[in-house]
Amino acid sequence: MSAMSESEHTWEALSAAAFKGERVLARRLAARSGVSELQALRHMLIQAAGAGGLDALLAERSRLLAADAARRAAKMEQKMARRQQQLAHRRPPAGVWQGWFDGSAHPNPGRLGIGALLLGPQGERVAISRRAGYGNSGEAEYLALIALLEAAAPLQPAQLLIHGDSQVVINDVNGREADGAIGLEALRARSLALMATLADVRLAWLPRHRNGAADLLSQQAIASWQQEQEQQQQ
């Protein structure tokens, strides 16, 4: 195929081949000299091409753009593959029940609200949102876990994976605290006793921003305190 003459090069072809700085300089040249942006950009690229000529420069730039697009596509494919692996890793095996718990104290210590969500592999759903007296945030988290375990006990799931954003409770129940969390010994014992009634139950920590459903349920419980107080004042 014969090479194009300089006058046959379109704005799209030249603009795609030009670097950002070359396009900027071409716009300035066009504004300063009164020529069209196409003429100005062609001039800039001819200068950049040197003895090799404009067609050779455009061919080389096209090759570079194609190589860059291929790298970007490969990088995107790798990113998507990693994302799929992450999702597959997070997805529990078939038949596993999942639970989430969260507890809140307003203020801390103060009124407690607990939230928990239990989901089964066949679409089963148990949501818990209730007030839990007065105490601190650690007690609220433990009481939310206990409520979740109490809801799971009669269902007897073959496997139950529980998620919570309280590192204190997760580490305490999993035995990672040498002496146990101070002041929470009775709640820990109650939790372990309930877990002993289940065939296979495991606790795993997750960041707070991924525990939104349980957090919302606990906040709804906290809000009910305020609603009751307002009703009593009416």
C-alpha cells in the first residue's frame, strides 16, 4: 500500500498519533499564526519525524499505541481474574450458612443495640434487631453474637461461618487472647457453650464497612430507644 501524502492525513489520524504535549503546542501555534489546528499539528509532527518522514512516524506511533492498548487489555484481564479469584475465595462452599453480628453502645457505656443476620443456603433469612440493656461496646458485640448463635442453635446448620467487625470478640472467642477479654468472661463462656451445640461453626473478622447489614440492624435498635423516650415525653 502506498504511503499517504501529507495533505491526505486527517485530523483524527494525526491527533491519535500525537503526544499530548504536541497537541498543546499545535493549538498554541494555530492561535498564534492563524493556521488551522490540522496544519499546525501536521507541522509539529513533521518536525518530530525528522528525516524519516511523517508516514514513518505515524506508523511507529500506531505500533506504539497498539502495543499500549494490548498491555492495558492484558492488565485488565489480569485484574478481572484476580477479582474473580477473590470473589470465589470469599464465597462459602455450597450448603454453608452465614451470619453477621454487630453491637452498638450509645454513649459508650450506655444504651445497647444489637443486630445480627443469619442467611441459609436455600434463601433462609433471620434478622435480629433489638435493645440489649445498658453496658459498653464490648458487651454489645458479645450480646449480638450470642443472639445470632441462639437463632442458629435450633436450625442446626451443618456449617456456619460467622462474620463480625469486633476484633476483641473474634480474638477472644478464637482463643487469641491469652487471658481473655477482661470483664467479658461470662459472655465468652456463654458464646462458647452455644457454639459447642453446633456441628461446625467458625468466626472470622471483616472490616466494618463490609458489615453493613448487621450494623444497620444494631443502629435500628439504638434508634428505638430514642423513639420510646420521645413517646414517653409526649
